[in-house]
Amino acid sequence: MGAARGRERDGLPHHKRSVATAPLSLLTAALAFAGRAPALRLRSTHSILAKMSASNGGSAEKRSAESIDLGSTDEDEPETPSKAARTTAAAASMASSAAAAAAASSSTTTVTVPAGASTLRAVKVPPGWSVHGGSLLVKSYGALTSSTKIAAFDFDGCLARTPLGGNDPNAWSMQYKHVPSVLASLHASGHAIVIVTNESMDRLKKEEAIRNNILKKCGRLDGFAKACAPTPILCLCATAKDSYRKPETGAWSFFTSQCNGGVVPEVAKSFFVGDAAGRPGDHSDSDRVFAEQCKLPFHDEKEFFERMHKP
């Protein structure tokens, strides 16, 4: 009798008590399985509880649900970022990349003109000038920097007024008085200032004539650059009827490959200004054709200095 009561001290016969405690073991296993497979734990746990309910009249599931908070898969998986967090992180990464690209595109490097020959057709050129490709006279003034924006100009009849005859290096004047301020403004806006000019010297045979012509052209360009200081300027002067002479594009190719720090100019942000525009009374259209072959927007000197950049 006492033994019977002992077997039934929990209110259930011994063979039924083993069934009642089984759901607790099943619940523990379910929770352990849920910890290893978060994405499946809720479904698996419900399945196990359903079996428990079937074996114990539903009481085990009720007791377990009342005493244990199974939670949700999203709250129990902090290691997986939410969709909003992933979107925010992606946006931040894109913004950082865009800022880095903008900084890279706006950065400039100091440019050094490559060394060239010191003589042109056996005649020594003035200090600071060098000869490239056998005929291209090159000189830089001020601290040149690379740029994607190029403001290129012809010299005679565009930037400066020069006489047709004579070899006086000082015989020049500003084509427009405000030329220096326009070039300074262009430089301040990030443009590299480049002069591309022709000078016919290959027709000259005597050394003295060649020397006088070199001193004349280089002296006028030196004087002009000095009047525009401290604006940095690169001068390219073609002296023969070859690929460097406008409207051929050799001088432009030399600039882009050797004198712009490896930076490729953006033609849409660059331009060329010249007086040889093919208008009635112009001596030629070589400046316009040069710009077209370089794919640069073209302006004649009157359009540029009288209308686009008024005094």
C-alpha cells in the first residue's frame, strides 16, 4: 500500500510519470537543436511540441509555452545585418569611393618638361629653351602642373600683335590689354595654359639668319610670358614644315604625352583659340583645322577676347 502510494506520490502512476517527463527532455533537445540551426529552430521546436502534446494531452506544450520565450529568428541572429543596415553600409561605401575618385580627378602633379637638344640646325638656342624631334622649340614658364582642362592658344595675331618683317625680339604688344588677366583667371580655374605657334625657319639656309629668327621668336615669347607672370605657361613652337607644324597635330601629341604628367586632357573641357580661322581676310584656316584634328572646341581671337571674355 505504501509502495503504491510512493509510486503515485506525484499524482501519476510510475509508468505514466516517465511519459510526463519525456516532453521536458524533448524540449531541451529542441532548444539545443535550435541553437545550432537558428533558421530552422522555430519550425522544428513547434514540430517537437506537437509530438509532446499528442503524447501528454497538450499539457506539456502549454507549460513549455508559458515558461519559455522562444523568440524570433531576426532577434536571435545579431550576426546577420538587417536589410537597412546593409543598405546603409553599401551607400557609405559608394560615397567613400566617389569622394576618393573626385579627389583623384581633381589632384594635380608638377610637370617637368623632358630634356631636349640645345641646338636647332647647329645653332644654340637661348637659355631655358630645348629642341625636340629636331624642330620643335619648347620652354616652360613658372611651375607647370598637370590638368584635364587645357586652354591652348596661337601666339601671333591672337595673344600678341607682331610685325610681319624684322627680327626685333621686342617688337610685340598685347593683342588685347586684358590678355594677362584672362590667362590668370583660366589658370585659377584649373586650366593649363599652352601656346602652340608656327615659325617658318626651314626656308632659311645661313646660320646667321637662323640664329636671328630663333632669337626673335624666343625673345617675343619670353617677353610675353614675363608680362603674364606668375601664370605658368608652356610654349611649343614649330619651326619646320613637318608633323609639329599646325594644322598637323604633332605639337599637341607631344604636349599630351610628354608635358601633362600622364593626365589625359578632357577635350570637352579644353579649347584652342587662334586667328587663322578661315574667315575672309585670314591668312589661312590652319588654327581651325588644327583644333578640329585635335578634337578641341575652337574659338577665334575676337570671339574669345571680345565676347566671351570682355575687357
